[in-house]
Amino acid sequence: MVDVLRGLEPQLVFDYFEEISKIPRGSGNEKAISDYLVDFAKKHNLEVIQDKALNVIIKSLAHRDMKMLQL
């Protein structure tokens, strides 16, 4: 997949896209992607909530004059 994504901008977004694409996440198999998102948030010092159903909410402080942004 690297060749397909090479040169696309912003590169960082496509790097994350490639990582996520490698994680199995079909119906009934959501734990790995849910845990990946929680780990991502924690590594980036973002507020994160993961519920029993494996839903994930990541909150980031807005940049400059923007309001709270939910990712």
C-alpha cells in the first residue's frame, strides 16, 4: 500500500491511514482498532474515553481561537 499512498499530502495523515488499514476491524472484531485509538490518544496526551461497547471518543484542545474539537 505504501506505493499507492506515496506523495499524497498531508503525508502524516496517510501514514496513520496505512497503520489503521493493517488492523482487522470487521463486525465483531472491533477491539484491536478500539485499543489502537485509545493508545494513540494516550501517546499524544489527548483525553480519551472507551466504553464497554468499544466506542472511542478522543478530545483535543482546539488550536488558538477554535472551540473544543472532537476527533
